[in-house]
Amino acid sequence: MEISDQTTSLDPYFASFEDSLSAKNYKPDTLANYRYLLRRFGRLLETEGIAPSALTPELAVELGRRLPVTPKSQIKVPNLARLFVAHLIEIGVATRPPLTPAQAERAELLSNFETYLLQQRGLSPRTIYHVLRFADRFLDHRFGDNMLDLPAMNIRDVVAFMEHLLARKHPFRDKTPATHLRSFFQYLFAQGLTTTNLSLSVPRTHKPWGARLPRHLSPDEVEAVLASVRVNPRRGARDYAMLMLMARLGLRAPEVIAMQLDDVDWRAGELLVRGKGQRHDRLPIPPDVGEAIIGYLQQERTSTTTRTLFVTPHVSTTVARATCRPSFIQLSAIDNGSRC
């Protein structure tokens, strides 16, 4: 047995940890890498004589920094260790340390903001998670461990944080951080917690036109994409079924990802769609869409405990990969400068 395969005191908690991340659409390869790194972290705990129940986020970060990493590693072990300890606290294995007054103040603010996003905005849990994450990161960047002084925030603070995000080794290239921050600042202003609507000062994220996929495809181009993914020997049936749902029913990528096995009512010939704002709609299943889903279930969907219809789906990657295939580019006869 290789050292990397030897079990540690952390192994009993890997399954629930990975299940929690799978629900957020983490890739299987990423989870396998997490397990490898956490086993190394677990062996360090055993060397130090530290039980999983004794871990705190601060201690996990400190120990994680002791583990060597390769220059090309994309995963920061201290961050992974802190994420794992947060899971141990959530399932009752470790004890949540008492909050400082500053931490308690921030937690109360974010909790109220979460309630607003859920009850007033009707956002999905996944979207709420990301909005709260960027709100917390901004507060940490601006105030650190100090008490909050929300009225003192100004435009320079907003711009400085956006510059901080863009200065990362792998800067954010989409518009979601700016969008999430605008939601947070709008909430603060509406609640009277700030005297200025700082959402108006969030810079727009520039995305070169050449880096985008075509916004609209002609009917012939849509058929070219479908034909391209269908013949792919690796996950072709899954990708074809996902794109058929988008092409024939006009579903958005998050709606396809959220689909469950129980959402397909074969007897009634209907499909439950989980849309924005917690809206659930039923749509008829066209024959070709039904055949595509059946083909995927019979050919590629492996035995698993999850009820998610499309296992490890990444729709944006599927579309990008399909539209970058030579067969599609030749059929569509377009060159929009996208990076294929």
C-alpha cells in the first residue's frame, strides 16, 4: 500500500465532506486531490498527537502551512484544512470556538443579509453562498479582525478590493464578483447601514469580446453543436442530453445542473424545472429530448447514491468544447476570436 493510500483519523469524515462539496458541483478529480492532501494533513495530525475533535480553524491553518506544496499546486493546503475543519464543526465532531466581539458582529450582519437574500430576493442556496462569500471577503479586506465601521466605507475601499481580486495569481475573469458586491452594498444602503450607495461605485468588469462564446446561434449552428457532442466517445450521451434540454426547451445551464432523477415524470411526459427565485415549472418532454435522456441513463450514468440527473455536469465547459471542435467551426463558418 502506498503511503498516500494509508488511512488516517480523518478518513471517517471524507465521505460526508465530499458529499457536501459534490452538492456544489465540485469535480471528482478535485475531490480526489482533496482526499490525497487531507490524508497528508491527517498523518501530520497523528504525528503531532492531535485528534480531529481538537481542531480549530486557526490550528488547521497553522498545521496546513507546514505541509510542503509543489510550485504548480493550485490548491492551498491551509485553506483546504480550514474548509475541512468547518465541515467537522458542522457535523459536530469539532467544537466551534467562541467568537470575538468583532466576529460576532460580522456574523450577525451576514446572517441578516442571508435572510434577506433568501426571503426577499428568493436566490438559490448556491448563489447565496457566493454572494455571502464575497461580502465576507470584502469585510475582511476592509476591517480585518477589527469591529465594523460601515458608515466609514467609501469608494476607495471598493476600488481597492476589486484591484485586490484582479491582482490574484488567477484573477476573476467574469462579472460575478462585481454583481455580488453590488447586491451587498445595495442591502447596506437600503438598511441605513451606510450613508452612500456604494453599489454605484463598483467598477464594471471588462471582458474582451473575443473571449466570449457567440451569444446567439442560428438553427443550423445549434444542430452542428448537437451533432458534434453526440459523436464524442467520452461523455457524448451526457453532453448531448444536457444540450438538447437547453436547445429544445430553452433551459438555462443552472436549471439543467439542478435537475434530479425524480424531476422526470415519464408517465405524464413532463419535466420539473427549478428556475430562478425558487420557481418550479413543468414542461412537456419532446420525444427527441426524452430519447436523449434515456440514452444517457442507459449508456453512461453509472451507479451512484446521488439523485442528481447529470452527474458532474459542467455545461459551460460542454458548450465551449463543442463550439471549439473543428467540425462545428467549419459548419458555422464563424470566427469570433474566441480562444479555442
